[in-house]
Amino acid sequence: MPVNFHAVQFRATQEGLMLQKFVYVTGAFDYLVGAGAWAGALSNPQPGQFVSLMTLGMFLMMAAACLVWASKDMKNRAPVIFWQGLVRLVAAGSVVYAVPAGLSETWEYALVAFDGTVAVVYIVGMMRITQCNFFQLVQCKTA
């Protein structure tokens, strides 16, 4: 049975567009999370938390800007998305460790479901888009 390369290319293009939209939307969501960190810092300033929350909020907004930018040319900017996937994977793993250890609250398991899923999609998606392996993307290689 011959392979219909047009259909394969169309499928890859459709998957790429879906992934591009996914990265754009989930990345833009970080603007809201960053603004929420600022709101928490400004509404109830606490010693030892204010500077951290303000900095974290700005870092999340920078991550949002980077992801929105990277979503426009994923093949060449894949390391940005890949490394954000690693950041989210660490966040999810930290919650999995922290809740049973009493360092976090059980409602934070919802973060594992969201960030863990996004992390896997970012990491696997960038490996598929670039045809690079995990270690190549860790080294920011895309070709």
C-alpha cells in the first residue's frame, strides 16, 4: 500500500498548528498567574514574601512573553518551549514531594494535573517538531 505523503504532511501541519495554539494559550496564561502573584504581594505585603512574589510575578510574565514569541517559530525557538516544559515538570514534581511531606496543601495536586500535562506536551512536542532528542534540546540544539 503506497504512502500518501500529502496526507502525512497535512496531519503534521495540523498537529503543528494545534501545538502552536496550545503553547500560545498556555504561555499567555502565565501573564495572569504573574499578575496574581503581584496582586497577592501588593494586597497583603509581608516581610520575606513581598520581594519574592513581585520577582516571581515578573518572571512568570517574562516566561509568558517568551512562550508567546517562541510559539510563532517553534522549530527554531524550540529550546525556549522545551525548557519551560522542564520548569513545569519540576513544579509538578515538587508538589508530588511536598504534599506528603507536609510542605504543601493537597489542593496543589491540581497543579500537578495542569503543569504536568503541559510539561509533557511541551517536551514531547518540541522533540517531535525538531526531530531532536531530549539531550540535544537540553543543550539548546535544534538541528
